[in-house]
Amino acid sequence: MTALSTADEKQILDWLAGERAAMLGLLEDLVNTDSGSYDKPGVDAVGDLIRSFLDASGIVHETVANDTFGDGIRATVGGGANTTILLMGHRDTVFPKQEASRRPFRIDNGRAYGPGVADMKAGLVMNAFVLAAFQKFGGAPAPLVGLFTADEEIGSPSSRPLIESEARRARAVFNSEPGRPNGNVVSGRKGGVFMRFEVTGKAAHSGANPELGISAIEELARKTVALHALTDRAKGTTVNVGLISGGQTVNTVAPWAKGEIDLRFVTPADRSAAMARIEEIMATSYLAGTSAKLEIAGEFLPLVETPEGKRLFDVYTSCAGELGLKVAGEFTGGCADSGFAANVGAPTLCATGPVGGRAHTPDEYLEVETIVPRAQTLALAVMRVGRA
């Protein structure tokens, strides 16, 4: 705490400092609840834990019901202004059912472990306690909205409209994905398109009359080579066929094959150029008689830093500096919901959550001693950006 902070700021920062044990308690409950993206009951169970905390804190919230994925939760603190400050985070993880029982929450040598501990249940806890601090003491210069969404790990098919709607009226957006292992936040992210394609060939006996067949697997292989050739690392565009399957039996010329494509890009123009080439490859029959179908399964938009986004970054890093934290910005090829917020014009900063690493693996960890300082930094930034 420095002399630059007002009395209002101090009481909020001091209260957050005293809530460390409560934060870790809520985090343990969240981590020990399975919530894979397609596990609606599990994602909603995490939502119930968050709603219980919001209720206990006197925070108004509403549920945005969804029949397929987890329900959305929208919490509000304060009111009256047309613009808001938006705190975002997702409840889903990439892990299957029973993962929490196999690897329950634990703390070892200053690091917390468990499925989703950093990505991003710690960020949910942080956002919830920051909302509670402003509910308790006031001091927010604009209404706060907290979104606790359900399906980011699969491209936010249900949450994207909710995020975009809230971001359109936000003066600032903080997405509490995990802080980078070096403590940095993310000021830019690639966009991503996830696609499925299926190739149709013609079956034939591979020993008796292979000349009568047309191999869908060979066609898929040729398309894969062409797709991978679209990668331009200097530009930041990558194309990867990450899954393939196909064929009928080992002694049959394959009548079908299918694959899944991951496209990453830096700017919308890069996306357009890459998608045009991918569609051209799908329309090309490298083996006469084959055909292919392509569909988009999910998509993330890029987080491109704007002048307004840079000002938000400067406010945040200044606040971190006052609290003794050294925080810089960095660019990453990973995708997140922050791109949806930024692309509707909201100044957006990502990875403001507690620091962690090795997400999506059994080795995922959270640096326990960052949860309070990152919550304090977010709270201070909320107060400062509102005044700006």
C-alpha cells in the first residue's frame, strides 16, 4: 500500500488482504467440482457455489438459462450509469468427469494444484471477491458487472452473445484468465477457427480390384499437406490438422475420411485470407472423384490492442506498480473470450487473474501468494479506470 491510495482505496485493499483464507476455501470447493465444458450439471454446480457466495455477499445476480451448456451468471454491483466495468471469467474446464476426485485440490510448496485451478477457477474467485469488496464498501466509479460464463474452452457457443452484449456498454473489460507464469498480463491474442472436414471417396477391395476405388484417406492426406503449407509463422498464421480418422477396413480402399483443423491468426484480414485458401483446398480434388465438406465448429476472435486498450493496460500496470508488482504485457497465440469483448469496441485486458501455468495438463498450478495481490490490483484498477 502506498501513500498514493485514498482512504476508500485502502479499506478495499485491506479487506481483500484479510480474505486470503476465504478465497482459498472457495477455490478449493470450485476445483473439487468437475466442470468440463460439455458437463452441464457440473458447470452448473460450480455456478451454484458462486451464486451462494454472491448471495452471502448481498450481490444481485441473475441466471441466463441454457438447455445445452451451463447457465450463464450475471452479477451486478451498483447502478445508474450507462457505462459499466465488466469482470469476466469462465467456469468450464477441459477435464473429464471424475478428474477432481483423482486430483483434488492441494497446496504444496506455495503452489495450488487441481483441475482448472488456474484456468480459471482462481480468476472466478478473484472476481467474486472484488465484486464483494465494492458491494461492501462502495467506491466503484461505475456499475460493475461480473459474468461467470459456461463454455469458453469450446469457443463460448452459448456465452458469446452474453459477453458481446455486456461489452458493448462497458468502458473497461478485465478478463481474469490466469496471469502468465512471469506475472504478465495479456494485451494481445490470436483469433482461432476450429473446423471439421469430411472427404468422400469410393470403396473397393484393396487386393482384388483396388483400381476401382478412390481413397478418401489419400485425399485427406494430400489436403493435410496443402493445409499445413498455409502456415506463415512470420505473419503469425498457423494451420494444424490435429485429428484424423477414416476408412472401413484394412483391406478396403477407404470410402470416407475426416479431420479437424485449427487455424490461428493475428488480424481479421489474416483470417479472411486463410479461410479463402482453406476453402479452395477443400474444393480441389487431388484425386479425381473425391469430394469434401467443410464446417466451422467454433471460433474465437483476436484480441487486438487499440489506443483505448493501451490506456487500460497503462492504468492496470500503474496500479500493479503501486502495490509492488512488476507487470508487463505480452502477446499469446492462445484464444480467449477477451477477443469477443474487444471486437465490439470495449477496451479489454486479459489474464488479470492470479498467476499460474501449465493449463490443460495434470501439472496445472497456481501461485497461491498471487491471489490477494492480483485481486488488489484489479480492485485498484477498477477505481482508477473509472475516474479516468
